[in-house]
Amino acid sequence: MAKDAPSSSKAPPHKKQAGEITRGKSHTQLLTQRTSLKKELKSLPSDQRSKVLSHFHGSERNDLSQARLRNLKQDDRNRDTSNLSAYQIKNLDKRRAKPNMALQRQMHRRETKRLENAMSAADAEEILHTHTAGLIEVETDMEKTIQLSQRTLKHEHLEENAARNIYDLDLNEYGPYKMRYDRSGRWSLLAGKTGHVSIIDQHSLALKTEFFVQDSIRDACFLHSGSMMAVSQEKNVFIYDEEGTEIHRLDGHRRVTGMEFLPYHWLLATIGYTGVLQYQDTSTGNLVSQHRTKLGPCHAIAQNPFNSVLHLGHTNGTVTLWSPSSSEYLVKMLCHKGSPITSLAIDRSGRYMATGGGDSKVKIFDLRMYKEVHSYNTYGGAPTCLDISQTGVLGIGHGCHTTFWRPEALKTKMKEPYMKHQLSGKGPLESLRFRPFEDVCGIGHTGGVSSVVIPGSGEPNLDSMEHFTNPYMDTKQRREAEVRSLLEKLSPDMIALDPDTVGGIEESNLIQRQQRMRDMAEEADARKAADLEEFKNKKEKKRMRGRSKIAKKLRRRKKNVVDENVMKLKELRDEEKAEKEKQREGGKDGDGEEEETPAALKRFF
């Protein structure tokens, strides 16, 4: 007798929704996960939350992305439908009323994945980055960090390996010296004004290369690595290798006073007495672009590490921002009224810029609003060199003194500096550079080169994904890094004030962008007109004797006023000129004797 087969109840088939994926979590599970991740993000401390958001947004400058989203929402509210038909407008309104569910599910899934990856990246950063940058802290209120000298640091507080970084090189015959470090911080480049060039290994303090160019030197810098360098000599810029062999001569770069190398674009930017900014591609040898600043000689140049935009300081007190793709400056700021810009520095995040002027002031500017935050006064002379370390420590060289300020000095004005160091009889200082990944600062002056230790100025954690930042790199690793860096080289056209716009969504169509630019121009013109009106309403200064009379004042005020009487006078003057020209032409054609008159005697007839 056959047994009854067990009854199997089949589950009803699952109906897939729009945009639902066949594998993985469902849309409801993704929404639940996103909600839990956002709750976890809100419960984190402020510093950890900022790290997660920086990974989530892709950069630390989230103000730019917020401005872009604001423009998108504004364009969505005031959309341009002039080129659309009535049927297209009706479909557009219907699409706005009924959202695309499939697109929403896809955006939710991607946002959840990005947020999860950002939180895991922040956790990995905490695990891998075990070292933290520590500044000097005092035990009592009677002690001050500014009273701590380099001699005391070397003999009482530092270990032997760290104390070796405090030294002085006396090179009085070939100074003043300019000093630069490569991206890894292992090699230092010394360039004396009289023609002495040398490379020093900072790990062993051994001399690697030394040669004389038999010419005066204005500036020098490393290229993509410590194996190549560019030296600005009296007339041209020369490229040398690590052995001191001349590789190339850049004929188009003449009388250069400042150079910067853009590592992600392989571009060498130069500026000099001619006031011409040039971008040279060091991988191909081609001249990428050449711009006339039209502001005279320039002696201060610095690059923004955030977006690779160059900042130039001019003798009229203005700072201009440049990119290779624009023939005009992107931004122009009046930083020091009536005094030249002597030095520039931009912090690692690209938010703050420090400028030194001939008025013995160091001003801090917020590059998000292009406004001055506060300023510091210097003693002993104008600030000739500035630099901001990887952790935000501000270094100022003025006269024969160097002053160092805490990272908080960029955001808020502080009463006293962090540390100071004096080089008596060796001023004015020529260069001041912080060594990457070390608490060391190199100073170039007339007597040679000095190295000081500034605790907390270097980044303690090394990013192995960055090219040429490994100080223990061998020859094989350097070759592989060069190949990878060339393959990942960015185009010069990608240099812009907002680097996140590349690969993102375009803000709006051309008409709306032009309208926004027109509105901004009208607002600027209105502000200018208001300032002009305020200037006119100001009480006129009392002039010297005879020039403050009422008739003179009225005549000066009516000098540029055009009314009916002035127009009639201009017309009569033009008619008289025309009649005189006709009489001259008629006299030349009618009288034959006048043609025989010598040219020197014609003015008597």
C-alpha cells in the first residue's frame, strides 16, 4: 500500500520592485542600514565625525560641495524652459510630481555603500595611524614655551637621534642660501647665491652632491623626486641630476626669481623679473602655457596643496591666483595696501593663506571667503620668508629672527608665539622650510644654513599611497614610482579653484551660468558705485593757498560733468577744426607757389 507523499506547500513567488537588485540586501534592509549608520555617525565625537565626513565627501573642503548643491537647487527652482515646447514642459512637471523610484533606490544603495566605506576607512586610519603630533605643553602658568631655546632642547630634552637635527653650517663665502626639501624629507637642496649647489642626506648628514655653476643663483627646487633639480641662474633655468650633470636648459625661462613644482601634474612653474608666468611639462619638455601678469616683477610664489593653484605676490601689495588653463588671473586680492608682498604660504587644507608685506605685517586670509581674518606684527624687519608645516605650525622669518606660531594661530589671533630662534648677524633670512614628516625646520641665511627642531610641526604618519614620500625608497622602488606617477599624471586643464568639479555633475546649463555671472557682476558694480558715492560725499581736503576757493572747487566738480552747453562747445570746436583742415587742403591745391616753398618755411605763410 503506497504511502501518501508529504504535502509540500510552495511559497508564492517574490515580486521584484523597480530598481531592486537580484543579489544582496533588499531596499528595506538598505534603508535600515543607512539609518543605523547615520545614528552611529551622530554619536561619534566631533573629530572622528569630521574624519568620516571627509572620507564621505572626498575632501575636507565640504563648503565647495555645499555651494554647488545650493546652485543646483536654485537652478532647479528657476529652470529655463524657453527652448522647450508645451508638451515637454508638461512631461517635465509630471516627472517632478512623480519621482523615479528606480533611480531613488539606486541612489540610496550607493549612498549607503559610500557611508559604510567612509566609516571603515576612518576606523582603519585610527588603527594604522598610531602616532600623533604632540606640541610642547607647560606644567605651570609661570612657564612659557617661547622661553625654550634650541640649546636647552638639544642637551636636556631630546634624544640623540632627534638632537642631531639641530646644527649650523657656516658657509659665509657663498651665501645667502636658499634651502628646499624633497617630498620625502630625506634630501635637502642648498643653493648659494654665488653658485654653490649641494644635496645633503638628512638621515646620515652626509654630502651626496656638490658642484659650482660659476654663475649667480636666484632659486632652486627639486622636481618629482630627489634625483632631479631645477636651478634658476642669472639668465636661464637649468635642470641637473643628482650627480650634478646638466641635463637640459630652459631657454624661454629668463631671469627667474621663484619656482614651484606641481607633483601631480609634472609641471614646473616659474616667475621672474619679466612678470611672465610659465608652465613647463617636465615629462615631455613642452611649454604648456605662458601668461603675462602685467603687474611687474614678482618675487613671491607659492602653490596651494589643495587645488594646485599658484599664488603670486606682487610689488603693489596684491596677490593673484593662476591656473594654466586661464589667460587671466582667477582671483585678485589686495592684501597689503601701499607695500610689496615679500613672502607667501598656504596651509595643507587650502583654507588659509599667510602673506608677508613690506609694512612688517603678516596677515592671515580665509581663502573660502577671500577675507582677512587677523594679522601679526613683526619686529627687526619685514617678513622675508614664510612657511606652514604639515600640522599647521606657522613659521616666520623676519630680520635675523624666526618666530613659530601654533596651528590655532591661523584660525584665531594668539597673544604670544609658540617658539622663537635668533640668528644674530645672519639676517635678513633668505628661506624658511619645514621638513616633511619630521619636527625640523631648515633656515637659509647669509652665513649658511641652520636647522632647528620645532616639536609638533611634522606629520607623524606616512601615506604609502603617495608617490616619492617614502624616505627609504631604493632604486627599483623609485623607478616603479616614476612609472606609476607618469601613468596617473593629471592634465593641466584640471587645475581649478574647486577640484571636486572634475567628474561631478554640471551645475546648470550655459544660460543660467551666464545669468548667475551677470548677477554677481551687477552686485559688484552696485558695491563699487556705493563706495564711489560715499567717496564723493566725503569732506574735501583743504588744499594749499589759492586752491580752496569756492570757484576753484566748483570748477573741479564740474570738470567731468557733460551738459548741453558743453556739447555745444564741443560741436563748435569740431566745426572750426574741419574748416581749418579744408582751408589747408584748398591752399595746397590752388597755389603752385606754395608747393615750391621749402617745408621748413611753410609755418611762416
